[in-house]
Amino acid sequence: MKRAEELIEKYNLGTATPEEKAIVESWYLKYKTPPSDLKPADLVEEHRLGLEKLQHSLREKKIIKFKLPISVAACLLLFIGIGWFFMNSKSKWEQEQFMSNNLLPETNSVILTLANGKKVTIAEGNTGEIVADDNFSISQTADGQLVYTITDNGKGERPTEVAYNTIETPKGNQYKIVLPDGSHVFLSAASKLRYPVRFSEKERRVELVGQAHFEIVPAYSSSKRPHLSRSTKIPFIVKAGNQEVEVLGTQFNVNAYEDDETMETALIEGSVKVSITGTDAEVLLKPGQKAINGLHTAQLKVEEFDVADLKAWKEGYFIFNNENIKDIMKKLARWYGFEVEYMGNMTDVAFQGNYLRTRDVKHLLKTLEMANSLQFEIIDKNGERRIIVHRKNL
């Protein structure tokens, strides 16, 4: 109890080390409360429950050592071990050797490609107007988001041709865009969004590769055509892989990386219709549900999910829900910008927990090694960033 009290006190005073801060911040997602409101008893009780869970598992699985489909030991280590290891380890020299060179996210700039093919580099700190046109202007705000503003072309006329822009985030970077209709899009790392600089009166359609969180505002048609009322809502449609997601005004997340085997649309609030292009397959999602399908299949599966976990990546966390190590490393590689190589069978190695994305990934890898099933070899020199994952012979 005393150690937990000291830890939270140091966090509130601003004197905690990065490793100590990571422990407290990880409980933000667990208890859904600001770190400053955490109680020491929360940490101590979770530590006790984790140890009991581990001991119970070991009693039942004495022969099969760490070969469960979901390693309870790994779950324990990720939830209570991140940072805790660095406070309690007796081998301080080994920590310093492993952490001697930081492996932090890459800091590449976001690229905006205009309709005429011109590429604009959007660097952090460049605020103000970036692009000006007769029909729109693009600016970056002080808090680092791209804002579109529709302007009059001087003749009171809408342009006859639809112009599309594309924004692309590199590894290690995410970006927020305010679209011409006022909708917000949080674009994750290694993702691409194509969208018109002015939406039509019939629909608001964008195309996504990668992952994005959408907060869509309702939009209404101003058309004077008899069959359209001024109160007619204009649907917002996201085309991602073989999925189409249609909404009117809501919050949802789409995960559609080209190198993933499946894609997901997860609904936070409101309602969305998810369909497979060229088929009759479609589902209506409720908040807390997600639609999953293979990139080349015409079947949609609906599952429940924790909304808090989905929001966490916007707040700077990786969330691993009993995920295979290959899926985890794929997420890490997109953010930190390294290649991955595997040595040994990884089919039954899974972990659960959360990790702050701004931290050195070596802290996470060291924690994963504590499960005694993996060992990581890091190569970060001469422009090469590569991690070799070894499966230990247990």
C-alpha cells in the first residue's frame, strides 16, 4: 500500500519517472477515471487479483507451461507489469543495457495530395492557411488539425467538376481532419483518406485505407428540386475495402488495412448500415457492436466490443484484447516504423493489455519477454529498423 501511495503522489506532483507514470496512466483505461483521481487501493487490489489469477492458472496447468490459447501470465504482465518490472527488478544493469538506445515512433510529416496532383507536406507547428482556391481554403490549427473552409468562387456558382484530395499519414503519426461539412476524422498511422473538397447534394462519400475514427455531423440538402425537401438528410458513406458504411450523424471507427485479413466497422453512438459491395449482405449496428468480414468474403459477422477500448487509441494507447503476437507486432510496426521477422511457431502466443504509444517500445517488449515464451532481437542501425521475434523452447 505504501508503494502505491508514493507512486500516485509522485504522479500528482509531476516527479514520477516515465516508467512510473506508465503504471498510473494504464489504470485510466481500467477504472475510467483521470489518473489524478486513482486510489492507491486500486493498484494494490489489482496486483493481488492478478497474482491469484496467475497462481490458479499454474495449479491447473502444471504440465502445459505457458501454452494456453491466451496466456494468463501474459495478461497479468501487461496489465500490472508495465512499469512495475522497472520498479522491482533486481537487475538494474540488465534494464540499462536493454534500454540503452531508444526505439521511439518515427516523426514523418503528413502528406496532402491535391486534386491537381500537387503534394503538400504538413509539418507539425506549421499553422495558418496552407492552400487557397476560388472554392475552398485549407488551414492547420495550432492544435494540429486540418480544417477545410468552403468559399464562394465569386460568381455564386458551384464548380461543375468534383475535385478530390487525399491525405496520408505515415508510420508513427496520426492526424485530425475537419471535412468541408464539419465532420471530424481521426486518421490513424499508415492510413489514407480520399475525399471531395465539396460534398454533393446527394451524398457525402469518402474512401479509406487503414484506420480512422469518424464523428459525423448531420447535413441537409439545400436543393430546390420538388422531390427533395430542405429537411432531407445527406448520407455520409465510407468506402473501405469491400465494405460500405452509411450513416447520417454518428461516431464510429473503421479498420481496413490492406495487409490485414479482416476489416471492422465499430459503432460508438448513433446507427450505421454496413454492407458488402456488390452483394445483398448488410447489417444495422447498435452502439457497442462491430461488423467484421474478410477482405474477400461476402459475409458479415456482428460482435460486441468495449467502447472504451475503441476510444483509447485516439487518446494515445495501444489496446490488445487477447491478441496474437503477430497482430500485436503488426500494430507496433505501423506506429514505430520497423520490419518484423519471426523465428518459431507463434500461433498460441497471445497477450492482453494496454500501452502508451508515445513511450519507447522497448519497455513493452521487455514486459512481453517476462512471459518466458518470447525473446526480441532489436536491430536499429545504419537506417535499418527491424525486430526479430524468437519463440523460446520451453
